[in-house]
Amino acid sequence: MVNTKILLDEAEIPTHWYNVIADMPNPPAPYLGPDGKPVTPEMMSAIFAPELIEQEMSTQRWIQIPQEVREILKLWRPSPLYRAHRLETVLNTPAKIYYKYEGVSPAGSHKPNSAVAQAYYNKIAGIKRLTTETGAGQWGSALSLAGNLFGLEVRVYMVKVSYEQKPFRRSMMQTWGAEVLPSPSNLTQAGQQILSHDPNCPGSLGIAISEAVEEAASRRDTNYTLGSVLNHVLLHQTVIGLETRKQLEKVGDYPDVIFAPCGGGSNVGGMMFPFLADKAAGKAIRLVAVEPTSCPTLTRGQFAYDYGDSVGLTPLILMYTLGHDFVPPGIHAGGLRYHGDSALVSQLYHEGILEAIAVPQLATFKAGVLFSKAEGIIPAPESNHAICAAIDEALRCKTSGEQKTILFTLSGHGHFDMLAYDKYLSGELVDQDYPEEILQAALQNLPKIHG
Amino acid sequence: MVNTKILLDEAEIPTHWYNVIADMPNPPAPYLGPDGKPVTPEMMSAIFAPELIEQEMSTQRWIQIPQEVREILKLWRPSPLYRAHRLETVLNTPAKIYYKYEGVSPAGSHKPNSAVAQAYYNKIAGIKRLTTETGAGQWGSALSLAGNLFGLEVRVYMVKVSYEQKPFRRSMMQTWGAEVLPSPSNLTQAGQQILSHDPNCPGSLGIAISEAVEEAASRRDTNYTLGSVLNHVLLHQTVIGLETRKQLEKVGDYPDVIFAPCGGGSNVGGMMFPFLADKAAGKAIRLVAVEPTSCPTLTRGQFAYDYGDSVGLTPLILMYTLGHDFVPPGIHAGGLRYHGDSALVSQLYHEGILEAIAVPQLATFKAGVLFSKAEGIIPAPESNHAICAAIDEALRCKTSGEQKTILFTLSGHGHFDMLAYDKYLSGELVDQDYPEEILQAALQNLPKIHG
């Protein structure tokens, strides 16, 4: 009997996170303040826990995972690595396909890997409350779960249109005890200002970030948390790639190519960074970020300093960006609708170490349905991007006869996204890609650096 | 580091199902036809595959699981057994609590364990199509998954009110390629008859069964499948209890009491039957079925011959029943809204080998939320019944100081049931228990046996 799942014991949950900065050919560019000068740890301490700021700036290769965090990770980790025997048969490919399934967490995605660590460090820093923003609710639910497990209050500013249209992830957050507010709200100056101009404003991720940051900055007992983009978030997600390495070792295999969906970069960093040193040492491994053609940050954006949020409250980050006021169309892979990208992912892509491709929405759902029928699991729309690229690669192998080993991240299940599948199956879903002129227009608004 | 999950290798998926009939003190009473005479295999062959009929009537203790079925089970089995460390701490109980988590299947519940076996046996019997009924969609989605994996067409008659109000499990079935029809439909005589009287009929499980059975009986290439109640369904579910026994052996433990939610009996049979021989051999183990007070089949029903469906198309089954025309209130644990119960579970309860208790809806949601906050996983409303009973037992242990080992089945996750949590959290949910007079009235309509 050939194994379908490659499992690890709980004792094999990584003891340390891997910090890719130690192995990057060039150090990442610093975050800049409004004055064009590098942001200091002191400036960040108004809204972040000290250990998280230290991790954000650390150059140490291995950072120990606190025992308290590992204890919580045991509720769902190590996550299974699957050999996709049935998908290989359906595709009739000589390639071997593996996928790491992160949908086994109680929130149904990889997001809790960092939420648990962030909640823990805030707890030991004496913080009582956490704020964050959420769109469709994947990160908000992860933080609600983690905050509850460490006895912290959580307030989630949820983009109003999602709050009203997608009530089920909201209910999930509330079940774990979080307070969920439609954003813009009346509780912050940012929210009040926007509502005074437009009382029916449907909200945006940028506005929700502004509200969550404003509240955290104004209250001593409260900190802010983010679910992607930042170095420490990607650091926490490296448990994904570290476990995968061990699992592949158990079956004597190694990937020729890895695909992960790419929004802010937490999947890409989490899976690929632990394989990066091998590449530097000469291993022929391709690391490919997969983004939507409707939000093509890496493939069509510009490598420049830009704000992390829409209204310009955050420091400036050197990253691939479509412009901080770029509003991507309402595709169903909500987690990939971000104008920018992690500084680390951006720099590694800029230096040719990571690759990137963009795939259109319809193709991703076609791939997701094919995958569901072969492997059973119905994937999140974000995950369908990696699946789409992996299937294309497997079909290329069919043509070429190559017996490549393909690995991808199945970052979450699609049980909260069935409306999207419904629309795809009924033929209502369309590709929503932006013409060059619109992309170019948004790039005109990049901030000027007064350095 | 103490383990949270007790895992098995794929090679430890059971090789045989356990047939409890071999160890029952008295053989189960036969199913009876309309003439009061026992139903023969020939009569069943119009709608069931030959191997399933054989299993339905078998007295053999162990029945081999086909390799093809085990290969599919590997997509999610063995399922994890959790030691509920965090729940124990929250309850401050000296009891040890274990739960077997069946929500890891692609459909999110234990139902695929039998769906895969039923699809397989129909496939090798040359059947091309399967029909079934579904209420909220848990069984329909399991059969859609399984049918697709074996290349069978699946048609699901879904109770119309659920079809319209709960679109997401429908989308799930359609993603796996099944055809889902609102019932009553115009495709069957049963459906046409009902629609001619009431064009706006919202449907019921009884009507949907009639439609699915009628279609299967009228087409040679088509068979019918059922997700609970029948002996062969409970047989297939014994992988749950068999795995659990092995997992507890690994940590040197054994349950003093087992709780499982009870609707048609597939959870109770699946988890408890493999422990039954121990009880007969003198082990002091309690096996407790947990049902809703709003559908109290075992605790307030009558042990009598009754129909399995509402309109009287099925054979007569000797079981605990509330009367085949009893319509339970619309509680959110849709899987427990069945007027009758498995013949095997009924007889074992009648003989005092199994126990049963009933719990009200609000208490089950209170227990489910407490569990979610401690253990992370948000349970299905059905599972909350077992959780409620397990927590009560753990709190009794706190009072008495007993260090009991408590085991329960967490039969599925609640990701498709967040509306129910929403209503509970917002205070809209109420207990809907039936007064004695109504229960007595339904029991007046039990069929007369012309034996």
C-alpha cells in the first residue's frame, strides 16, 4: 500500500522558525518614515509587541519557537503533505505532485500559524487587546482563534461590504469571542471622517487598516496585528516549508519546482524560504509565486517605495506595487487582492531568485474543480492559483516526458467560498483583468521619497 | 511534550469492518414487507447492490474492506484522536477527555466512510447512477464525493426548503459533479402527486426518500443509497471505533464512557459497536447515545414496527420510533431530525446494553461554543450533542473527584452551520421541545402488522 499522506509526529513540529534574511544575498531595504528616514524600533513599539519588532529586524538565521506557541500549533500541526496520486492519474502525467494541506487548522487556512505567535508575544508583553482588519475574514478568524486561546480581547474591523455579504466568517470570529465591527465605523477618527463624506461607504481594506492602526496607537493596552506582508509574519509561516522538507525527506524526494499563491507573500515566504538556501548552494529548484492577473503585483507592478495601506498611514516599504490607491476588481480570491507585496518576496523576485506568474480567475476555478474531483478537498480560491500553475506544469511534463517533482501549497479549504464555486459552475464568473492604461495610471501616484 | 493528537499510519486503517450482529445476545428482528412477512434479498435487489444486501443480512463478525475502498479512505483516514487537554483545564476536571475527529474528510463529516463503500459496491455491480435524498446536505455531499471518485453519476433529491435556504452544501455537491434537484420535483410520480396538491410544498425528508427510491426502482442502471439507519451503513462506520480502540491502546487508555450523537444511528454504531464485545465480556463501559429533546426517539419513543420513511414506502423496521408521520421542529442539528432509529441501535438500547439521554438545543450550542473556545474546532450542531453530554460528565467527575476516561465522537465541523451559531450568539435560538400530548398523538399512527 503506497502512502497518500506523509505525516509527522507532533514532536517534529519545528523548534525554530527560519529567517531568510540570514541567507539573502543583499539585506532588505529599511522601512522608511514620512521623513524618508529608516523607521526605528521605538516608532514601531506604539502598535507592535517588542519581540515581534525584534523579529521584524532580526538577521539571526534560526529563531526559537516558544513552547507555548508549539503547544497551540499541536491542535492541528504538523499538517499533512499529500502525494496527489489521483490527480497525477487524471492528468496522465509522469510528474510527481505533492501538496502541503494547511486547511486542517480550525480556521481552515495557514493564517493561524502567525496569529498564534503574534497573540503569544502580545500576551507576554502585557497587552490585553488586539485590533486588526479583515476583508473576507480569513485573517480575522485566525486572529480571533489565537486571541481567544491566549485570553486576549480581539476587535476586528471587517470591510463593511464583506461584513454584510459574507456573514459566516464573521459568525466564526464571534464564536471564538471576538468583536467584529463593520468598517468604516464611528469608533475612529478615520472612520468618522469617511462616513461624514459618504455615510454609505462600503469600506475597503485600506480604511479598515487605518481604523485598526489608529485604535492600537491610541490605547496603551492594545496592539495591532497584520496577517501578511511583514517579515515576522513570513517568519512564522516558515513552519510550512520546514515541515514539508522533513516530509519529503521521509519519502526520499525533493521538489524541482514549488508553487504558492501570492497576495501579501505569507504563503510564498512560508513554503519557499526554507528551500532558498539550497538554491543559493546550487540546487536546481524553481520557486514560483502565483498571483491573479487582476492584481498582478509582481508581474506588472513597479519595484519602488510605497505605502502598505491605501491612505498612507504605514511606513514606506520597498516592494513591488501597483500603487497604494490601486483597487483590484472583486475577485473571489480575496486574500490575493493586495496592491503591494512583502519586502522580502519583492527583493528576492527583483534579484531573480523567486519567479512569478499570473493566472486568470476562470482558469483557477477550472483547476480547483478538477482538483476537487480528483483529490476530494475543495480548495480556497487563493489556493486554486497554485493548483492552476501546478497542473499546467504537470501537463508540460506530460508533453515533454519529464518526471519532475512538483510541490504546491494548498493554503486552505473552500468551505466558506462556495458562493464563488456556485458562480463558476453556473457560468456567471468572468475574468476581470485590468488594461495596461489603468495599471499605469495607478503607478503615477507612488509617493515621492524626501530622503 | 505531551501529545495532543494520537495518530495512526495509513497502514493502520482497519482491514475489516466489525459486524455487531455476531456479538448481539439476540439476533435483530427481520424487516417486514407490507404483507407482514420478512423482506427477502430479492425484494431489496431492485434498489441495492448485491454485496450491500449481503452485508445487511450478514452474521459474520468481520467483513473485509476492499482495497479500492481503503485507497479512498486514505484521502483523510485514519482520523485523529484528540486528547482534550485544554478543555479539561477549562472545566477543571480530573476526568480525561478524548474525542475522535471525523471532520477531516473532504465533506467535513463521518458520512463519506459509508458513501465510499456504497459507491464502490454499486460500481462493481455495474450500476451507473445513484440516487439519494438529503436534508441539510451532509449525506448528499458525502455521496456526491464518493460517486465522483468511482465515476458514478449521482442525483440528489434535496428537501426544497434546504435547497433554497442552504445553497452552500448544494454548491459542494455540484462541485463534485452531482445533480441536485429540489424535492418535490416533477421527475417522479411521488413528486408530481404532491405538487399537484400543493405547488409550493417546501418538501420533507420523507418525500425526498420517496422520490429517490421511486427513481432507483424504475431504472435498471440506477440504485438507491441511504446515509444511516441500515445495518450495512453502521457496519461501514465501524472504522471510527476500530481506529479509536487502536489509538487509545497506543496511550494505554480505555474509556469508562462513550458519547455519540444519535439520529439514525450511524455515529453511535460506528463508534460504540467495536467496544460492545468488551462490555459483554464484563468491562465496565457505558455507551450513551445522545439525542435532541426535540426528537427524542430512544428516550420517549416506542419500540415497535414502523416505516423508515414518512409515506410508508419502505419495509417495516422494529425500532424506537416517534411515529413515521412525526415531524420534528426545525432544529439546526438536521442530521438528528429522524423519527426512528437503526434497528441495531434500537434493539441494543431495548436490551439495556446501550443507554440514551436527550439534551435541549440551547445547551448543545452552549457546549459547542465552550468547546470551540478551548479546542479551536467549531463543531457541527449534531456533534454538539455529544460534547454537551461529555462536558456534563466531566463536571460530575469534578464534583465526585472521579478520574474517568470520557470519549466522544466529534462527527463533523460546523463550517456550513455558522448561521445556527449566529442565531445562538445573537440570542435568537430557542429550545423547541414537544409536549407529551403531541408525542403521544404521533404514536397513535403506528402501522398495524398483518402477520
